[in-house]
Amino acid sequence: MPPEGDRLCPKCGQLIPAGQTACPVCTAPQGFFWTLERETLVLFSIGLLVVFFVVTGFTVKRYHAEQEALGGRWYQRGQAALQANRPEEAAEDFHTALIYSRDNAVYEMRLAEALVKANHLAEAKVYLQSLLERRPGSGQVNLELAHMSAKSHNIPEAIRYYHTAVFGAWEINPGAHRLQVRLELCKFLLEQHDGNEAESEIIALQTELPADANLHAEVGHMFMQVEDYRRALEEFQLALKLNPKQPGAWAGAGEAAYQMSDYAQARRYLQKAVEVAPKNLQAAQKLEISRLVLEHDPFQRRLSQEERNRRTIAAFQQALSRLKQCAQNRGVNLQAQQMAGPFADVDSNVKMIRPKVNKSNLRRDPNLITNVMDLVMQMEETAQQACGTLPAPDQALLMISHTRGVTER
Amino acid sequence: MTDPVPMDPDIPGPPGLPFPQKHWGRILNRVKKMRAPRIFLHEEGLFLLLAVIIGLFSGLAVVCFQIAIDWTRIKLLGSSLAPDPLRVILAPAIAGLAVAALVIFVFPRVRGSGVNQTKAAVYIYDGYIPFSTVIGKFLTCALAIGSGQSLGPEDPSLQIGAGIASALGRRLHLSREKVRLIAPVGAAAGLAAAFNAPISAVLFVIEEVIGKWSSAVLGAIVLSAVSSVTVLRLFLGEEPLFRVPPFHLVHPSELFSYAVLGVIGGFASLAFTRLVTYLRLRSKAMPKWTHYVQPAAAGLLIGVMGIWIPQVMGAGYGIIDQALHDQFTWKLLALLAIFKILATSLSFSSGTPGGMFAPALFVGAMLGGAVGGVEHIFFPHLGGTVGGFALVGMGVLFAGFLRVPMTSVFMVLELSGNYSIILPVMVSNTIAYLISLKYQPVPLFDLFSRQDGTDLPSMEEQRERATLLVEDAMRPPAEIVLRAEDTVADASRRVSATALEFFLVSHRSGDWTSVTKEELRRLIKEGKGSLPLARALSSPLLPWLHPDQPLDAALRQIGEWPLLPVIHRADFNNLQGVVSLADILAAYGAATDEENRSKSSALPPGQRAALRPD
């Protein structure tokens, strides 16, 4: 906007002061450059271009350095927030970091991670898919996509991403990363109660495990969850071999042996587990049951016939006593002629077998032991159904009856 | 290379000057005498070389411009996405005062977006853009945009490029025609670097600045755009302006949502155009002293907005990027679009230099994202990404607000690098463009130029104007058409009954000649009555026309002839009509009347006032 009275030159746009007709710029004598040859001017322009290139180059270099530094600072803030479990704040910091270092895949990755944690799944998906498009084989990207799919309850997609992550490319320490991802996949599958799939993944994981007691113990617990007690026991044994003080491994091994009805081994491991962790009540209970099984099992090898008969009679009396007590608690009269419910069947069997349960009959008929122990199992099961959890001695009898074949072997 | 002229010890320095200055004078004289090899055989070659040089200079200038904006932003507002409230209020206001002072006292020609200034240079000032405008644009825009004014850097980049081109063209003593053409070459270079999208830049300059596909400048424009983008990528990296998420059309029915986006975008473009032109007119009409504080006042208002919605400040590329990545709810996106329209209208109308491209992209992305978000709520099974909608939305505002339909489509394609987005883009952009065209007959940049008191050629009007054809002006064939085989006597007998004086003569060869009554009478007097007309007449062949030719062709060809034959393209003896100069002028007159009638009926009452120059 020119001042009052002045006007702009239509040719050069400069001010023509009030009262003047000609533009002072346009009518001024031509400068030095106007008198140069055209070719010379082109060469000058190229020279100027080179200078401009150099100056811009230095400016850009400094600019990039500053941007990188700023991006780095915001990234550090984001990392701190993420570690402090403040994913919203972390996401904003990573966003800012990305403004200064736009194509930084690490920042993008962390942002996606923060977004997944903050439950901004749609946004995280966009970032992750963009990263995946650029690096389709990236293990890290596939792992985050698996997390996101898991949060979205898209289980098949999550499993697919986990698998891709396991076999994907990891820039740093690929072996450890793959192991961690497979471990995570196994946990995920266990959470989803997908036992078969989980077991095959855990078996694959077992083959890749390094000599790490913690990992072996962890895998042992996973095998326990899929009820593969044999492999679980192997893993716990490996863990104990690597670190005899490994917490949980003694109890785990004991539990695995217990579940396999290997009560002798179970007693050994559980004994150690209770010594290491006296407050482990579960281990103590299992230890007690194992001990009782070993003490009362009439089917154990290398027992004299006398001892076998004694244990059978003791087991019968213990089960009968438990049944009577239970019936009494439930207000059922076992002497009555008319009885209903579970007690009726077992009572008729008791009445039939009871007169035969004595040392002379057992000595005469070794098969009677099996019949008596069948009745013991029936009595204990009836008592358990009617009165709930059994005391340890009765549980031991139930174990003996259930695992008769195993212990016999 | 020829050797430079050897040193001439006789050339004196300016008399009476001390030694260093004398020495300098001698050097200058020798430089003047230097002769570089004659490498340019003709001006065309120089023009193309110059296009590359302009592209490189513009690319470098835009790199520095972008860095300057970013540095200013970090220094004034800080590096955080959510800056300190005090800074948010004060920075744009104080920077606004500085910008106003610079614009009023130092660089008076840097107001506005830059597109119209470049057009004015081409059509009014013979390609002249003072270099001070380049410097002024660089400084004031970096300060304004960096401080948070809601404007973009693309239009200023365009003008910076054009200014560099103009300066080089003039220094190199190009012809007046070439200097006029070189400003768009620089404009394309500047815009290409600003967008990092050469195709869109070339298309925009052709669509909005030049208005036609001229082979004379197309090569130069492409060369300069490619050169500038190469420089930009060399220094700032290959990455595009936005990180565009992957896109695919989930189901064809999703096109319906994109059509809705087109409708919303069309009306949003209308609202944006009306608001910005209205506020601009009002602010220009305010007392003169207010012009010193208008940018500061606009900055203050934007700062106040920025406390609650910091996203509306600045060019907003980062926010567009976030919208593309589905980081906002649809309600926030809609809110951002509304406030961005308001903030940009305030900034631009206050006279703060800066561009409208980035705000248009911003508003489009937010509207698109909002429509995408709503689609997710009501039609979750469609499952299209919000980013896809935001991307298409950018093109929608480009088509509806800036009124460059071709550029809008190619810009989205170029930014996304994904061809599958073409269908939604075409659907949305066409709808938005048609709505804007229907309710806003005069495009934005033409409104600005008329508000500024100039009447720059409207490229859209040129495109939309129906081309008059020969068939619009021709009359049915004359009653009497003579044949070249007729004798002069027969011909004279045939024409004697009519009052007409001029007759067309058809030849078997398909040629046409003419004869007048007077001429026939003369030939009979000379005793040539028995001769066929073909032999008796010596008049030259008549130029002929076809019905589908532009009427301009008739005007060029009619010369002194009273009539021209309009003939069938496949049968040259088949006369379809005749056309005279009076017919041509009558057709032009009727078309102009019709155009004026439709224009005045289409303009809303408030807009007529907006069109009046100051």
C-alpha cells in the first residue's frame, strides 16, 4: 500500500513519489549486470548456483542435526513414559519425536507399541501396517501386530502374526527375540485354552531353549498346563541340573511326578521343595499324599503277602470309617433297610465284601485284594461326592485305587 | 572455450578514485569484455537451460524457506505438539505486528497468496516480479507461518519461484514474450518443491496460471519442476509430504460414502470461499491505521483459539498426517475443519502473506476423516480406513475451494502413490467441484483479483465458456447456387429475378468461387454469354468452412468476402449453409448477452459487492 499521493510503478512495482511521473528505478541508469553478455551471465548464474548449493547444504546439515537431536529428546521422554506405564503420554512424545525424525522406524515402532498399550488400536494398526508395508518380514512389527490383534480379540490373526514374528527378521540378537516371541505365543495360546496348538509350540520351544534354568522351569510349567507331565518333568529336571536353587523347579518336578503317579519320585522332589520353601502348602499337601500312598499302597512291588494283606485291610477300614462318618454327617443311616442315593449302592457292596475282608481270606484268594481295593475306591468316591474334599489319607487311598496299574508297573 | 580477453593495461579505472577502487573498476571492465563461448544458438535452447537453472534455484530457495518456517516455529512456539499457552497467544500477535510493518513499509507487494501476483506478472507486467518480492515473501511468510498464523507455504513458494525466474529472465535479456512465459516456469518449480509433487505443480500452473497446454512452455515447466523437486529431495529426503497409509476400496458401496464426502466438501468449500472473501473485503474497507494491526489482531485471535485447539495453528502438515493415521475422533475432526476455516479466513483477510493450499488440504483432510469416522459408526462392516477418507478429502477441497479439478485428482494420486484411490477421488472431487461451480460461479482467485482492482483472465471461465462454432452463426444456403458448368447467359437468367447481388459457384472438383450480378452483366456485354462460368470467371477460390469449426476460424477467413460457404466434411459440393461477417458478429453478440445474463442471475447479491474493486 503506497503512502498518500504516491503510486506504484506498473512495471517494477516500486514507489513513484507524488509529483513525479517516471519511476526512479526504471529510469535509473542500467547497472553492471545489464551490460554483461548473456553467456557470461549464464556462467555467473551457474557459479551463484554452486555457492547457493554449498550454503544450503551447510544449512540443511545443521537443520537435520538439530531435528535429529530434538527427535531424540522427545523419544527419550517417550521411552521414560512408556517404562513408567504412561502409554498416553508416551504416545504423544513419540508423535512429537516423529515430527522431527519422520521416517524413523524405531520411533514409529515405539509409538505403535504405546498406542497398543493405550488401547488406541485403530491408530496403532495404521502405523503398524505402514511399517509392515515397508518391512514385511520384520519380526518386531509382526509382534506388535500380534499384540494389537490379541487386544482386538482377533485370535487367528494374532496367531498368524506371532508365527510371522517368530520366523521374521530381527536386527539385534535374533535368536533371543525369536525365543521370546515363541514363549509369548505359547503363553497366549495357553490363555486361549488352545491346548493342542500350545503343546506343539511348547515342544518347538523346548528344542530351542538355551541353558537357562529359569526358561526351562517356565517351559516346565507350560507343559504342566497342557498336562504333558513327562516333558514337564524333563524340563524341571534340566532346570534343577542348571540351578539346584531354582525356585519352583523342585515343586514343579514333584507335581509332575505326582501327576504321573510316580509317588516315590514325587516324594523326593516335594520333600526338597518343602525344605526350600516351607510355606508352599500345596507342595506339603502333595508330599503328605505321596508319602501316604507309598505307605499304604498294597499293590507296590517287593511287598510280602502279609504286608500286602495288612495294607488292604487297613485301606478298607479307613475307607469304611470315612464313609460312615460322611453318612453320619449327611444324616444317612447305613443300618437302615431302605436307603436312597449314592450310599445305597456302596452299602450293598460293603455288606457283601465286608465279611470276606480278613487275613485268612486274603491269603487264600489273592484276587480278593483287587476287589477290596475296587470297593475302597467306590467308598472314597461316594464320600467325596457327598461330603467334598477328602482328608489326605483318604485322598491317598483314592490315588492308590486310581493308579493301581501304574503303581503296579 | 575461448580464452578470456588478455589483460589490457590501458583500461583505466575511474579517475580520481583511490587505488583499491581503481583496481576494482579495472576488474569490472575486464569482466564486461569477457566472452563466454556462444553456446546458445537460439533463444529456445537458452529458455530450456534457464528452466533447469530456475528449477535448481527455486528448489534451493524452497528448501531454505521450509527450514526457515520450521526454525521460526521452534523458536517462537517451542518444539512440543502442545506449546505453552502464553507463547501460543503472544507469538502470532507479536509476529503479526512485525509482518504488518514489513508488508507496509518494506515489501508492499507481498500481501496475499502469490498465485494472483504471479498471474498478474504474466498478464499485466510482462512477466515482471521485483526480486524484493521474493525476499519479502520469504521473510514475512516464514515469520507468519512459523508464528502460527493459519496459512501455508505453497503459494509463497510458487511466487518465490516465479520471482527468481523473472529476475533471471530479465537479467539474461530474454525477449518480452519469453520473460512473460518464464514466471509460470518458476512458479511450477516453486510449487513442485513445496509439495514435493512435480505432476501436481505442472498441472496446477497449466490449469490455473497459463490456462492452456502450450508447447512453448510445457517442456520448460516440466524441466523446472523436475529440477526443483530433485534438489528438494536431495536435501530434505525422498519422503513425501505426508505418510499416507495403505488404501484399498473395501466394497464398491463405499463409493456412496465418498459421494457424501463430495457433497459435504462442496458445501464446505462454498462456506470457506464466502467467509474468506467477505472478511477480506471488510478488512480492506477498514480505516487505514487498522492495517498496521490487522495481522496482529488475527494472530491474537488465532492464538486464543490455539490454546484449546493448537492444531489450527500454522500450516498443519503434522496434523494432516495424524488425521491420515486415524488419531482423532470424528467429532474433533469436524471441529478442526470448522475452526481451521475460521482461522485461515482471519489470517488471510488480515493481509498476512501466506498461502491457501495447506489450509485447504487441512480442512479437506479433517472433513474426510470425519466422514470416514461417521461411516465407521453407522456402517462398520464397510471397514474403509479413516486415512483413506482424509486423503480423498484433501482432493475434495482442492477441487471445490481452489477449483482445480484436474490437479486435485492427480495431487491425491501423487501423494498416495496408490492407483486404487482413483475411483473415490474422482467421485468426491467431481461432486464437490460441481457444487462449488453451481453456487459460486466466480472462482476464489478471480474474486481476489477483482477485489484487488485487477481483472486477470479467469482460467475456469476460459475452460467453461462454450466455444462458438460456425454452425452457431451460419444461415441456410442461399436460394441460388450456380454451377461452374452453367453458361454465363443461363446464370444471368437465373439470378435476374432475385434481388441478391452475390452468388456462390460450385465446381465439380469441390471448389467454390463467386460471382456478382454486375460481373455476369459485364460478361454478357463482352459476348461471353455462351461460355461456362468456369471458363468465363477468373475470380479466386473462396475459402470454405465446416459447421463444427470454431467461429474464430470464420472470422479469420472471411476477409473481404461478403459470404463464405459452409460445406459438408465428406462432400465438398454439399452446401450446408453460408456465413457472413454480420452473421458472425451477431452470434458473438448473442453469446455475450447470454453469458452476462447467466452470470448476473447466478451471483448472489452479496457477491456482487465482493466483486467490486476498491
